[in-house]
Amino acid sequence: MAIAEPIEPSAEGRRRLRLASPATREGIGELDVQTATDVAAAVERARKAQPDWAALSFQERGRHLEAAARRLAEAPDRFVEVIERETGKPPAEILSAELLGACDALRFYARRARRLLADRRVPLHLAKTKKLRICYRPLGVVGIITPWNFPFMLALNPTAQALVAGNAVLLKPSEVTPFSGRLVAELFAEVGLPEGVLQCLSGDGETGAALVEAGVDKISFTGSVATGRKVAEACGRRLVPCTLELGGKDPMVVCADADLERAANGAVFGAFANAGQVCVSTERVYVEDAVADEFTRRVLEKTRELRQGPEGEADVGPIIHEPQLEVIERHVRDAVAKGARVLAGGRRNPAYPGLYWEPTVLADVTHDMDVMREETFGPVLPIMRVRGEEEALAYANDTRYGLNANVWTRDKRKGTRLAGRIVAGSAVVNDCMTTYGLPESPFGGRKDSGIGQVNGEIGLKSYCHAQSIVVDRFGSKSEFLWFPYGARKSRLLKRLLRLLWSTPLGRLVS
Ligand code: NAD
């Protein structure tokens, strides 16, 4: 059974999908695909609810976020259960990567929004007769479209930011994991969020496309490059601002002076956490020749210790979406056909009917293989030997993606320098993946990995319009630059230009 399989339409004529667990392939529920008419009605409800929500103070809005964090922290089991049923992830992974991050984001934005989005008076460097105030106004109604790999956290995090800034939100989670996305709306409803301020739409690409076309004030999209392009095109046509958080092919650079034990642990976690279904997964390793054998030996030893399967304790869960398993299989097959050696894994796990791919380590890989060029989004770690740091950087940058990167060396200054030369939205030294999880840190890709940034001050402000309000201070009857024009005014303006921009006095004044 496919993971989201079409079934007979509903009585109202909506398309319907049947969902199955990726871990066991047993049915777990059904889903109506909401239409453009449903979406339009939701936008109307959101428009009605938004002004009252925006009229509340930051503290009042923040209180809802704090209450949501508390509720999540006090009773996480229901959330873990729903996410586990839908994704097959090990509970510890759900708690660490979905719930812990969600609580952190909720409290961070609840407490910081007031300061980060406070009205600011900005002194003017030249126009001393005016006062400037910058006010961060909510945009209005924000559409948030999310993927299936972290179905709770990636839905909750942008939602919390948009809400605390005073927007109403229409959330459209992935059709592959709709119930985990719906938990976000349930959580906020349980802590008393006013009706209409956050609505969850159910459906697939049809519903997402309808949301983009529905006249909302911003689209915050997280997903694949291919869909991101369609969203950007539609937003461009409608002049709707959008942020696009897209795929990656993150490089790991292991220098000869790295702590190899930490680097090997980091490689295994960076590549196999969430079964490799992380936008900032380590997808390719470049290791200096001198330490390549020892690094690879340690990686293999740790890979063989990983546990997989639906029963008991496990480290590596299933692939959540069946077509992704086919991508993984195709990349590994292509690599082997072009000369790569499989050192571990390299196949579907034959012990289980679910969508399990064995943690895979590849050697002798080259840049003409798909596994080094396209996003694999699965538990596959290709390792390539390089002659030195310069060669590692050249390979790291030989990609159309630019999301994140990690560099491993005992010399932290060198690590920071090398990381800065990788064209990526963010980078990590002697660690992996942490950038998305830090609410202070702006996050967003370069090249095909996206447009705009989310999280932190930049992310929060992206849910606002910075409205500048200029006030005249002295109330004189007219201004020098106003009418009438004429030869005399031109002469005076030329003198003013010279005075201000070509004399020492001008440098002092402006
Ligand atoms: P996807 O692009 O297939 O789907 C994402 C969402 O878009 C889903 O909700 C889907 O229903 C919706 N959608 C589909 N067609 C649409 C359309 N025409 N208009 C509007 N919405 C539409 O992505 P996916 O397979 O769910 O997610 C995996 C991808 O997401 C990977 O490439 C991964 O790297 C990326 N990702 C990026 C980040 C990041 O922060 N950069 C985070 C997580 C995942």
C-alpha cells in the first residue's frame, strides 16, 4: 500500500486519501483533500479573526505560546503517539527533535517578540527636522505549507512566529503526515487561541496550490526544490512575499587534525538521524587522505551498532514517504554502477515489511554520481578521500545546493575560516545540524536551497512589514525642497550639494 493512497471521494465530492504507517504498512486513517472553495472560506474566517488578535499586546499573545509549551511539556505522550504512528520515528527522536525544539521555540518567541518587534525611534543623520519611527506591523493572514520529515516541529515553529507577530495563520501540513500537523492547531485551541486565528487545512498539493492563490499576505514554504519553484512562480505572479526553505546536499569536511572519534560520531548522527530525512543531513563527506582509513573504520564500527525496526528500541526509523525510498535506492544503484563500494547497508532492510533502508556507507564515490549531486534524503553516507582542505572546499562548493555544512578540526579558528568559504546558508564547526535548532540563529539556504531566512530576529521580522512613520518636528509653513522651483533654487541646491558632500564641514553635518 502506498503511504497516501487515493480512495473513493467523500459525499461532498472531495478527493480522499488513505494513510498507512511507514513502519508497519497498516492503515492509520483517512484524509479529505480540501478544495479551493474550502480554502477561500478559511481565508475569510482568518481575515475576520486577525484584527482582534493583532490588537492584543505581545504579552497577551505570548501567553498563548507559553501555555502551549507548558501543555506540551506536561503531557507529551499523546503527541509522541500520533507522530510515531504516522512517521515510525523512535520516541526518543520525536522527543528530542520535534517536542524539545518546539517548546524552546514557543518560549523563545513568547518572551523575545516584544523586544524584537518593539517600535523603534531612529535618529536621522541628515534630516534633522524630522523624526522617524519604525513599527513592525503584522502582515495579516499567513499561509504556512510544510513537509513530512519533521511534521510537528516544522509546522509549529513558523506558526508560533507568525502568530506572536499578530498574524492569523492557515497551516497546510503535508498529506503524508497530516495528523502530526493537525496537532499544532489542536494544541493552540486547547490553550484558548481565539477561533479563526489558526486553522489547519487538510489536503495535498491541490490544497497547497489553492492556498498560494487564495489572496493571503505571505507564504512560508518548507519542502522540495521542485515544489518551491512552483510556489515562487505563483507568489511572483500574485506579488505575494514568500520564504522558501528547500532541500540540501550538505557537505562534511574532515581535516587531518580533527578529533576523529567525535567526527565519526558526528558523521553517523548527521547522516542517519531521522533516517537521513533532515534538510541539513550530512549527505557527503570529504576526508583528508592521511586520516581517511581510520575515520572510515570508526564510522563503520558505529554504523554497525545502530538498531532498526518497528519493535523495541531503535535508532534509525523508516523512510516516511515511499517515493523517497525509491530515490534512495536509485542513488545507491547509480553509485554502485559507476564504481562505488558498499561498506555497510546498501539495501532495503529485508527483516521488515515497513519502509526501512539499512544505514549505508559508500566509498570510492565521485562527483559524477547522483549520490554526490542530488539530495538523497535517506540514511546514506558517501565518503570521498581528498588530498587536502582546498580540494575538500572545491568539492563542497561543487553543488547547486547551499543549505548547511560542517567542518571538523581541532583548530577552531581554521574551522571557522573554512566554514566561511563554503557557500551555504549556515555552517557548523565540530558539530552537525544544530543551526535550525537554535532560535537565535537565522536559517535559510543559498542557491537552490531557498530564498529568505527563517528563525531568530530576521525570521520574526519576516512576518511583519516594517512601516516607517516620519513626523515633521517644527511645523514651518513650507520646506526648502517644496515649490516653487527656479534658477535661484537650482543655484542654492548646487551650493548645498558641494557643502554637504565635498567639504569637511559637510562630513561633520551629514
Ligand atoms: P514537497 O515539496 O513534496 O511538499 C511540501 C508541501 O508542499 C506539502 O505540504 C505538499 O502538500 C505541498 N505542495 C505540493 N505541491 C504544491 C503546490 N503546487 N503548491 C503549494 N503546495 C504544494 O516536499 P516534501 O517531500 O514534503 O519534503 C521534503 C523536502 O523538504 C526535502 O527536499 C527537504 O530537504 C525539504 N525540507 C527543507 C527544510 C528546510 O528548512 N530547508 C526543512 C525540511 C524539509
